[in-house]
Amino acid sequence: MADANEILLRGNDYEFTLEMAGTYEDTAIRYEPGVLEEIYAKVLNNQPFQACEFSLSNFTMMRDRGADWLAAIPVFANRDFRHSIIWVRNDSPLESAGQLAGKRVGVRDYTMTAAVWLRGTLLDEYDTDWRDINWFANAEQRFPTVDGVPLELVDGDPEEMLLAGELDAFISPRPRDLQKPVADRELRTVFHDVQDVEREYFTRTGIYPINHTVVMRRELLDDFPDAAAAIFAAYCHGKKRALARRIGSTFVPWGKEYWTETMAVFDGDPFPMGLTESNRNNVGTLLRYLHEQKLISELPEIEDLFLPGTAGFIEE
């Protein structure tokens, strides 16, 4: 439990959260890393929490369904490219995302942000409409199935179904197959040159897909009026320290050279905070995908998703 004089902020265990705890805007922040699925459950079920990392797509869907007790801060705690989450068996004839039309594709949670990005990217980049794919997902979903979506809920595990030949592809950022020794792995990404594909995508679109934002209960402002500014400042401080120390590059072979190359691609900062021009383009694209995929009823204004006054937050 949080001390009465501090905000308890929960999220994943990242390099940039190692040095986040402290006092910002005269507000004490304590960061507690945890399992994201458990953290998400508190938000989805309106259980007690103060502030935490959360799925940007699921937050938008909750707001679209009337969850006005929940507010977001323009902190973007997780990003990842989504070309690399399409998995097929090693013996699959599929070599491109553009070949998925008419195929059986599994995903554990249909509404997770990664899957929303993937379906939008299929349409924008490969002229492959998500409605032309036969989707299969776990029986237990975060949100009820939407009318007009070609989705079948199954009792089986989608990754196991792919391995058994019951599916043609599986969408997942972290399939269990990756835990096996390289020689024993049975799955591969649909692209053989996925890093080149993702680099070209970013160079052309400027989008490094945002997955998670930070949400808080609006009532938190009653006890901590500067909560939003403090949380924003904490993330900016943690990220600045991680970038300065090159955390993540020192114990990886060739990490130093790769770090320099990567930073050059992202102009020194792959995780900009706040509603910058690039982040507006990023969030706006995800909102368009959510609306196109019938997961939200109306396309919201970007500023309306975030707590009033936070649209002007900038990193110092």
C-alpha cells in the first residue's frame, strides 16, 4: 500500500524505471514494478489503485464505454514495432504479412494494443483487410466480441494450435517458443528480414508504435493536485538517466556500436514523452485503427484522452 504522503505508481520493470522514485512537483512518487496482467486487471475491473501503466487501446475503449473515472497522462511507457509479432511454423510457405488474407490467425487477446497495431498495419501497408482474415482468440477476453468482427473464441491455446497445424499464424510479442534453445524452436517470424522491414517502416512513417500510456484515478487529484505533472516528471527523469547511462547496451555483445546506430535512427530519443508532433501522429494512427476495427464507436480528439492541462507537458 502507498503511504498517505506518496503516490504509488505501478508498471513493468524497465531500464528507465530504475531511478524514477523521488519527489517531483513537491509530490513523492514510489514506483513498484509488477506483472502487467495483474496491474491491468485492477484497471479493467475498477479495483483499488492510484496510477499505473496501461494499454493505450484498452484505455481508449474504456473511455469510449463511459469510464470517466479514469484519466491518462501523455507518458508512453512502452513501444515496439509490430511486424515482428507474426509467427508461423518453420515449414510454413508464408513469407509476408500480405499473404494472411483468408488464413487462420490466432491471438490470445484480440483487443491488446499490439494486435490493433498489427491489424491496422496489415491494411495500411499490405492492403490486407483484417476482415478477410479468420481470427481465433482465447475464450476469456478483456472486452466482449464486437459485431461484424470475424472472430472465433476457442478453448485451445493459439500457439499450441499453430504448432498442431490448426492455425496458419499466431500474433504474439513473446511466444513461449522463444524460451527454447535456438536449435529447438519451431516458429519463425513471417518476415525473414524483419529488422530491415521495421527500420524502413519507421524511416518512411516516423512511427515507433506506442502501446502503453499511464493512467490514474481522477480522484487522486483530490489528495495530490500536481499528480499528473509529478508522474510525467518522474518518467522523464528516469528515461533521461537511462539514456545517459546507456542502460541495456553495456552487457550485450556489440551493444555500444548498436546503441549509437539506433540512437541516430531515433534522433537520440526513441521514447519521447508528451504530445509532441510525432506522438500525435502515433496516437492518432492508433485511434484511427481502433475506430476502423469497430473497437470504439467514435473517433476522439487526441487531447480529450488525456487529463486537462497535460497536453502542454514537455520534457525539460
